[in-house]
Amino acid sequence: MPSKTKLIEGQRGEPVRRRVIDAAECLLREGKADFSMRDLAAGAGVSFATPFNQFGSKAAIMHALSARRIDAMTMRFDAAPALPNAAERVLLAVEVAVAVMLEEPSVNRAVMGWLGTAGPAPGAVLAHSMSLWTLALGQGEGLLEARRAQALSSLPGQLAFAFRGVLSFWTAGELPDEALGPSAREIAQTLLLSFIE
């Protein structure tokens, strides 16, 4: 009978990828941000080659962990009571995003620290982040009619850049946990100013 590892490796796609990501997250929770791919393979119960075959690099694994956080933000935002206008929804998305990041600060700082590292292929963190802000903006209810189209096309990217910027200072330890929310909210409000009455 094949070993458990052989069965896992024989399965393709998401179950194996999820297992590798789960193991990476577990290692980060244990304070092992400098884990090796060998440590990761052992933690996931797969061969040494599997993390490379599934992701290509440690940077790509960290990008996948970032996507997991953005997915959590999106799910929580989506589950929150509907708000009537875009500006209120953007500020709610900021609160949700900050709450997700502060649930496991050391893990999330480790993940964020890798986002500036290039992998073998370009990451998709920007597009993933923009999807959260696009969802929050909705149809732009409450934004100035004359500037609504511009807001809906430019704000998702600008909000993604802004939130990532605040997170980079938080990751570097220059912004304490208690300042993350107010700083992120302030920059989002500043970006919204030219699109609301």
C-alpha cells in the first residue's frame, strides 16, 4: 500500500497546495519565519520537491498566504451588514482589513515582509487587494456623480497602494499596532475626499 506522503503527492492541485500553505502558516505561528523549504515539506508531510513543484519559491508561498488574508478580509466584509454608500463601505473594509492583520501580528508581519520579494513569476497581490476595494466601492453610491466613473476606475488601485503602504510601515515596526487602524482609515478618507460632497 502506498505511503500517506505518496498519496498526498499523487493528488494534484488545491488539496496539496492548501496543505503546504497550512504548514507554512503553522511554522510562522511557531515563530519560524526563516523556515526552510525542507522544514515546510516536513511540516506538510510531503516530499522536499513538492513545495517547489506547487509554488516555485518561498516568496510565492508567502504571496499565497497574503491572498489567504485578503480572502478572509473579503469574506468578513461580505458578511457584514450592507451599508448604503461607497465611502462608508470603504471605511468598513479598512476596519475589517486591519482587524484581520491584528489577529496574528507576528505571522502577518512575516507574510508582509515577503511581499516585496520577487518570485519566479509576478505575484497577484495587487489585483487581489484591488478586488476587495472594488467590492467595497460597489456602484459608487454616494460618490459625486460627475466623478463616479473616475472613482470606480482609480480608487481600487489607490486604496490598495495606500493600505499596502501603511502595512509596510507597520511591518517594519515603525507603526505600532494601535496606530494601524487610525492610519489606514485616515489615508482612505483622504483618498475619498475628492469624490464625495
